[in-house]
Amino acid sequence: MNSNKVYDNFRDYDFISNTYKGIDRNKIKWYPTIDKSKCNNCKTCLQICPMKVYEINDNKEVIVAYPYRCIVSCSYCAVRCQNVAISFPDEDELKEIIKKFKG
Ligand code: SF4
Ligand code: SF4
């Protein structure tokens, strides 16, 4: 995914009502998960995420602090993680969730 795709995904958001394609953002399980066995805390994900999903904890580890800020269907940070430490839910699962709430 390139950076243009990240910003394309913004178009499906309504930030005032916090909805994605008309669905409450908090009902959509789309967010990054860090595999701590692979992460070296390089901070790339923290620096490139436009939504400030990541933070550093007291142990100086990068963590997913605000998962529901993540842009639905974005996976830019996973592409940029050189250690392949970031994963997302299956795209088909995401489509099913959207289908369910859209009816
Ligand atoms: S980019 Fe990958 S390796 Fe670097 S801090 Fe984020 S998850 Fe860890
Ligand atoms: S996929 Fe990664 S870069 Fe994109 S919004 Fe979510 S946490 Fe940020």
C-alpha cells in the first residue's frame, strides 16, 4: 500500500460521527497487532501513522495505544515494518463485518 492509498481511505470516514461507510467505527475490528517477538521498537510505525495509533509505553516499547483510531482497510504501517511484526485481521473478515452492518 502506498501513502496515497492511506489518504484515499479517509474519504470513507466521517470524523464528526466517527463512522466508516456509515458504520460506527468502534464496531469494526480493524487495527494493527504487534508481534513482540519480532518487533525491535524501531518506531517506524509510530512515526508514519497519520492517526497516532501507536505510543511508547513506560518500558520504551512501541504499543498499539489507540486501535480504533486506525483507518479501516489501511495497512500502511505493516508494509513499512521491516521486521514484519505488524498484522491485521483478514480482509475477507473485514468485508463480512461491513456487509453485516450495512445489511
Ligand atoms: S515498525 Fe515494526 S519493528 Fe518497528 S516499532 Fe513498529 S512494529 Fe516494531
Ligand atoms: S494501518 Fe497503520 S498507519 Fe494506517 S492508520 Fe492504521 S495504524 Fe496507522
